[in-house]
Amino acid sequence: MTALWPSCRLQYRPGPFTQLVPSMNPQTLELLVTRQMPFGKYQGRLIADLPGDYLGWFARKGFPKGELGSLLALMHEIDHNGLGELLAPLRRKHRHGL
């Protein structure tokens, strides 16, 4: 299987709608706090700052293909499992321009 996103390893997430979810490596997590949503109601907002109900909507309707879909799926997993604090050090790093 080819990677949708070369900078991360992919793993299967079992469930009724099995999908590819990128593993949580530092580079992938960093993209969540630097990449902006390119379209829709929350255009221009960092992916890490998207509301949980919006991420849940994508989970029900289907994530976009490619890197954006992988990032949204990962952010949904982080948000759904209450792991948002994992991103706090990265948010601080980028807020201060380090």
C-alpha cells in the first residue's frame, strides 16, 4: 500500500468504517498546529482549533482524500479521546516563533 502522506506511517484503525489514520509522530502533530483549514465554514482556522462537532461531521460524512483528510482524521481522534493537551507544547512553540 502506498502512503497518502510520505512523512508519516499509516496504520489501520479497526471499526465499521475502517480508514487510514496517520500515526502520531512529532512532525504530524506539528502540522496540526500550523496548517489551516483551506475551505468551508472554518476556512483559515488552524486544524488544531477546529471544533469537535465539525470534526465529528467529517467522521460521519467522510474525510477528504489526501493529506488534509489524514490531518482531519488525526485531529478527530485526538479531540474525541480528550488528548488535546498533547498539542500544547507545539502551540506554545509556534506562538513564540521558535
